[in-house]
Amino acid sequence: MKSTNFYIKSWQKALRAEIMHLKTYGSTKYSVKNGEIISNDGTFTYYFDTNVPLRIPIGSSIRMESRSLTVNGRVLSSEGKSVIVSLEESLRNPLDDLFLLHDPWELLDQLHERLEEIKENKRKRARIKRLMNPSNEAKHPITNIKSNVHELILRSKYNPVTFVWGPPGTGKTYTLGRTAANKYFKGNRILILSQSNQAVDVLMNEISRFIDKKGRFREGDLLRYGSQTAIVSEASLTTNELIQKRYPDLAVKKVSLQEERRLIKIDLGRSFSQRDSERLLEIEGKLANILEKIRQKEIQFVKDAEIIGTTLSKAANDPAIYEKDYDLVIVDEASMAYVPQIGFASSLGQRFIVCGDFKQLPPIAAARNPFVDEWLREDIFHKAGVVNWLNDGKQLHPHLFLLKEQRRMHPDVSSFTNQYIYDSLVGDHESVKTARNSIVAAEPFASRSSVLLDSSFTGYHCLREKTSNSRFNLWHLLLSFQIIHESYIAGSRSIGYVTPYRAQAVLMESLLIDLYSTELQQSDIISATVHRFQGSERDVMLFDTVDSYPQDRPGMLLVGKDSERLINVAITRTKGKFIHICDHQFIKEKVYRNKTIRKLVDHQFKNKQEVLPHQIGSWIRNQHPNLTWIHAKKLEKTKEDIRQAKQSIILGLPSGKLLTNEWKDILNNRNTKISLTAVTEMKIDNVKIDKLIQQSVSFPFIIIDKQYLWLGIPLEGVVNVKPPFVAARLSSGVVIDYFLSEIIGN
């Protein structure tokens, strides 16, 4: 058994390694422009415009970098598309080609300090010890237990630490919320923590609704603490709402100064003015004074509250939280948090409930370091040893409480995760058999809840992004957009698209913004990596695995150490309809049967959930104006696009493929003012080419005026394609620009 000091020292080593990595490599980088110096009295104050809105807290440490210069400083003002910074040194003119770099390492630094303080506190060290070395015997009664809530109340009463295993849809918010309310009714002081603001908001709302339903809500007893909350309630849960209600003059002054600041920044964005910049700094000073007065009121709110909800980061850097002691601390989504964060949280309370799902994605860290690997890339359930019992003997640790019934997914979706991820320890509540019927009944794939859309033998479309090596697949992108469009036309307004690869997720996000801007405002459609989507859910979920030929093996995200967790998260975001876009042939040929992605594909085929490539005409019912699907041998529309070309045609042709005479005639008969660029390894005979880029491509394409992209033609250039021969025509400038930058660097 390791000592508490061993854990604390190991955690601090991990945090220091991560902090150093973030300081050196890991900053978020923002391009700045139109720089102007405001003052140089000891420090150097600069104003900049930015390309994207910034929300960097005032006082945050930043770096300004150019090709030849790095200067440290702090943020004086940051809101909207402008920023004012105070720097230690002068920036050389001209003030262009500059980047502002900011990262959250300061939050980790605060956590490191809290751990240092715990070394001198015997009581807090004892609390960490019981977390990391849970006993092999539980003390709570095990008879006459009426419900999950009742059992968790008993466990947290008789045991110092309770680990709650909450698979997706098993009611952890309901169970935690009612447990917290029960403790509140008995006069306990409770701290609610989580990694994300969203999770804190959800749990605090649940607690508030239940207490209000019981007629026992008292304003100020429940407090959602922190500036990033999205809660808007009639119950005055947040500090902002309490300030507005109890100290309206302060609230009005704050809003007035913020509005004046906003207007001045608009003026500065139009043209720089020394007077406006000085006035902006003056407003920032007045606003800081008002915010400090509000801060003192907020500290009093925290002292008076009985249930406080905030983030783990806020708890570690705000003395109003960490200097207090609590009867019960509850951490939700603990499997996403760093182990040192959970250790710190456990030191704050007499009783501790840690809830999460160690079958979902673990925390993310950047540094390559053995201490980081051990303590920042694994979850508390594994590091405290409670998972070992399950792995060794398929039984639960005495202090591991499993929520066993899921109420989110349709049974056709949950059947895979229940059996292959949760080893049949989790089952379906009776209600899910019918609760999702309306979602399942809708197109596309009406009356089917789980679908594998097979992209086998449709071409070699999976490429790697030059800068990041992340993978993207244009054919999958277009298939997925078509599914989103069919779902939207059929009435769905809750649609999620997830993929392991950031490049593909960003590309889909760009395509949606380009083609679906109106629909995005009227619905809840999101594109994200699986990592980013953890904790969310949608009626219809698309999981795009992306991987296909010409790649010689799947990426580690799909088959590596944490691939089971990633695939689990991708599936379990679904409420009604799960659509898996996948190259079945590639997975079958390249992946061993014991890998989770192979198990999923085999499971879907075994249960006849596949939709094969030749069935594409049966489910595409609604052609989008900017995306057309057509038989690759029907060239009338392509000929029309080429005839109407105004500037350029770009042809991509894989090595060893030849154009037919028909295609040569089509290209040669173009307007003489239209330039033709060929991207291929060998010269194309008998075609008037203006520019040859001798470069290998894996699939044929035609781009016209950088406005239209044709995939699947010329048909004679396709590789690994079987009938029916399908072509797609996309009109999207953002996708075409991205594709060209990856193919030819333009």
C-alpha cells in the first residue's frame, strides 16, 4: 500500500511535466492584426484586432510571437474580436505576422499549489488515502434496499468513499440529484463538482427541480458558482441571478460599463484611436472595481449556500471553495478528470461520491512523460483499483455501485454495448422498447434503429491531412451530409455527427456552415470528434469511422488502447437511430476479430443491419441543391458544367488510368480561355493541358472554377469500385479550397 505523500508527489510530478509541455508547445494560437501601441510607461500596452472572438480572462498570462520574437505578457481586455495586452518588452515594428498564445496551464499550477498545501494537513491526507486505498469491505446495510437512490444514500452514509459506475442513460443525474437533495434535507453541506460546466448545470438543475417539487426550496441555499454557467432559471440558482435580485444597482452598473466597452471596441475595430484606447482602459478599471464589489457579494453567497455547484478547476483556484469543508462532495463525470483533480476534491469533504464511467474516454493530456501517462491519462476508477475486481473475477468491488438499467437507447442500439462493452451487466429498461418509436420510424432507413451504411468498393478516398496527419474521407463526408439532410427533411431536429478524426469533424462542420446555415439555426445539429461529444446525446447519431483505402491500416483511434472506449461513446450518444458509416471490406481485411470496431461491424451484419452500396438509390430521396448524386456514366450534367466553365478546370487521375476518347473530346472542346490543370503522375496524351502537376492521386475528380467538385468521374479512373457506378457533384467553396490545399497546396 502506497503512502499519501507518494501519491501527492507523483501527481505533482505529472502536473509539472504537463505544465512545462503546455508552456513550450501546447498553447492555443490566435492570429492578431492591426496592432497599435497605447503606452510604454514601464510596460508596453498594445491593442490588436483578432480574426475570431476571444474570451480570455483578464489577467491571464499570454505570449506574443512572431517569426523572430517571443514576448510574455498579460491580458488587460479581451472580448469580441479585439484584445489589449500588457507586455514585458516592446514589439518590433511592423506589428504584423503576430500570434497571441494562451493556454490553461495556470489552472494546473493552482492544482499543484493545492496539493502542496495538503501535504501539511493530516485530515486531508487521510481523505486522499481512503480514496486511493478503498477497503475491501463495505459497511452499509444490504437488505431492504428500495431503489438506486436509497442504496446510494446508505452507501454514502456508512462508507467514506463510494464509486458510482454510471453507464450512459442509466440515470446517474437522477440518482446523484436525489441523493444530494436527501443530504440537504438532513442539514448537510454539499459540494457538487465536475470537469465541465455543462455537467454541473445539468446536475444543479436536477437538484433544484426536485427540492422545489418537494416545496422546500429556499433562495440562496442552492448556488451554481462560476461565470461560465448556461443556467437561466426562475429559482435564482446562479450568482448573477442573485446579484440582479439583491443588488440591482451593481448589476446595472456592470451591464452599462460592459455595453460602453463593447461600443468602444466596435469603434476601435473600424479605426484605431488613441483616445478610444485610453478610454477603454479607463472603463476596464471601473469595471474591475465593480466586479470586485460583486466578487465580495459572491463570496458571501458561497458562505450562505448549503449546496454549491462548480467545476473542478474553479474549486482548485478559488479560496471561497477550497478553504471550506463539506459534509459530502460529489464529483460527476469523474472518468474524464485527472486523478490529481479527484484526489484534491476528495480532500474537501467528510464523505465522497465519485461518479463516472470507466468504459468511456479517459482524460486527455499532452506531455510525453511516464508520470503523465500514469496519472493524467487514466481515470480514478482504474488508479484506485476498483476496476481490478471486475477484470479479475467479473465481480464488483464492494465500494463500486453499478447503475444497471439504461433508458436512453433503443434496444437495437444498446444490444451491442450491453453485451460487448458492459459484459451484460447492464440491461434495458422496459420503456426504451417504445419510447424511441417515432425517431426509429422516420427516414432515412425508416423502422430501423441501428444501420451500418457500407461504403465498400466505392473508391480510395481516405487521405491524411498534411499538417496534422489526421484522416479525412470525402466520400464518407458526402454520404454523411446526405444522411443529415434526409433526416432533417424527415423532421429530425436533433442530429449528431461524430468521427474519431479531427480533420473530418472540422470538414463536416465547415460543410454544414456553408450549405446548412439556415437549418443549423432551426435545429440542434453538431459535428464533432467523439472526444468532444462525450457527455452529449442526440435523437439521430452518425458515426463516421473514415478509415478506408488507400490507407494500409486503420488509425490507432479505431484499434488502439482506448478504441473500445471511443466506440462506446460514439454509439451511446444515440437515443433513437444510430447510423454507422463504414468501409466493411476495409475493416474485415485489416482488423482482427477481437477489436471492438470489428465486433461492431460483425454484430451489425449478423443482425442484418447493413445497407449496401448498391442500395444507395433506395435511401437517397431528397437531393440537396448543392449535392447531387448521379450515375457515373450519365455525363450530361458534367458536360454542361464544363461548357459553362468561366476560368478553370482541374482534373485528377490516378496513376495508370487512361481517359477515353469521349473524355478527351469533352476536355478538348472546352472554351479556349479555360485553363486545364491535370494532377496525375504521367502526361495525358492527346489532351490540351495548360498545366501538369505530376503528383499521385488515389481517386479521380474534376473541379470546375473552384466551385464544383465531381467525385466518381471520369469512371475510367476509379480504383476499387464495383457497380453501381455512382458520381457526386458538390458545390461548396470551403470543401473545395480545403481539398485543393491538401492535394496541390493551392
